Amino acid sequence: MPNIATINGVAEDDIATFNGTTASDVTSVLGNTWVHFVGMVATGGSIATVDTNYKVHTFTGAGTFEITTLGTDEVVEYLVIAGGGAGAGRDGTGAGGGGGAGGYRTATDFSVSESSYTITVGGGGTGAASGAADDGDDSVFSSITSTGGGGGGHFNGNVGRDGGSGGGGGGQAAVGGSGNTPSTDPSQGNDGGQAYPNPPYGPAGAGGGIGGVGVTATSGQGGAGGPGAASSITGSSVIRAAGGGGGAGVGGVGGSSGVGGRGASGNSVDTGDGTIYTGSGGGGSIESTFDGGNGGGGIVIIKYQFQ
């Protein structure tokens, strides 16, 4: 066994605590000194144990993440996703654009202190039949803010809205909204796609996602939503933050989009909503009497080592 003289000036035989906290385990040897690891202790949200030694706190609504014992590492991993933007309705001579995904921010080594953190989880935007669709709402953890996804643009050349990821442009050549607005590093999202310039009922652009821009519409085909990204922070791989597909008019095909809402096709009412708790955008619609798809609500997930 290594020869331990002192830790923080305390003799080997008297060591019961480390940094003022009861040592829970001995995890490694540095040179000739045993290091007593102290795990973090916290409350808030829905709590699960993953990968044996880690706790995950999941928030699907407002709450408080409170660290009662800081632990040796003093860092957490986080995933903060805002609410997805909604898809727009036709309301005129062109299809509605897909909603942009909510901002997607993640890091594995975020420094924390022994304190309480207010958690905000953004809701998804509400689909619209007329006018540009709603943006998603922001999600917040500590100094990290993810911006809600931009709503899709509607009918006659209306641009998609800016946001975490931008909404798709409405029918008749409108451009998509800008993603990563406001700018973060790494980027929290991507731009929406452009609508096809062919009235009437021109197919619309798709919302952007964290994995790429929303696809520009082509003749008869609404743009496909920007892809999401996979994260295994909860112990299993889940794709989140995809853009909504653009709608397409008579004889057209709505854009597809993984966990984002599918764009409506022809004169049908099959507009899709963004998947709940993924921050994905809603699909664009094509009929003025029906709304575009709702954006999916966001999520905040925090992970740390507890033993």
C-alpha cells in the first residue's frame, strides 16, 4: 500500500473528510498519495442513475437544480434545448414553411458551485393558419440560454423567422430565417430553407435543425427539415432538435423531418407536430383553414458523477 503522510495537513490515520465533506470512495492513486473522491449530491427534476456512477436530472418544465454537496469534480454535463418553432399555414397562394428547431447547447465540463440554479424549459410555438407561425420559447440553465426556434413563413413570399434554428420560407421564393440567432459558439442551430418560386401553391422551405440547414423546396416538393443530433446523456441515444418540413400545395409532397413535424401534402391535413421534449420544429401546412404543426417543447438535462 502507498505511504500516505498527510492530505491537506491531516495525518493518514485521522483522515475522515476531504475538503470538508465525508469521503465516499477511494478512486485513484496519484504518485504515492491516495485521493479520496467525493461525489456530487443534488436535487431537482426527474432523477435517474446511468452508467453506474452518474446521476441524470431531466427537466421537462420549470424547476430548480440544487447542488447540496459540490463533490470533487465541480463540473456537470448539460444539454439545454429550447422549444421548436411552429409551422405556418398557407393563407394565400403558397404553402407554409416548417418551423426551426430550438437552440441546442451542450458541454461536458461546465463548472458549478454549491448553490441553486433556476431551470427554464421553453415551450414549442403554436401552429398558425395565417401570418408567420410562433417562435419557440427559450430554455435556460445558469448562464446558458438556448433560443427558441424560428416560426415558419406563410403564403406569399414571407420569410421564415430567425431563432435557435431558422424557420423555413413561405411559398413563392421566400428565404428561410437565420439560425444561431443570437450567435453562440459552438453554434446552437442552422438556417431555414427557401421556398420554391412557382405560384400558386409553391412548396415551402423547411426549418433548420442542429444537424444542418433546412432544405430548399423544389417543384412539387416541400423542403425536408434540417436534421437533429443524437445525444446519449441519458444513457441511451436520442435524436433531438430537428427542423419541420415545408408544406406543398395541390399535387405536391410535404417535406419529411425525422423527429420534426412533416409538412402537409396536397390538400390533405396531415401536418405534423414536432416531437415533444425534443425542441423540434412543426411542419408547414397548405390550407388556410388548417394550422401548421406545433413545435415540440424543449428539455434541460444535467449529468454528473455521484460515486
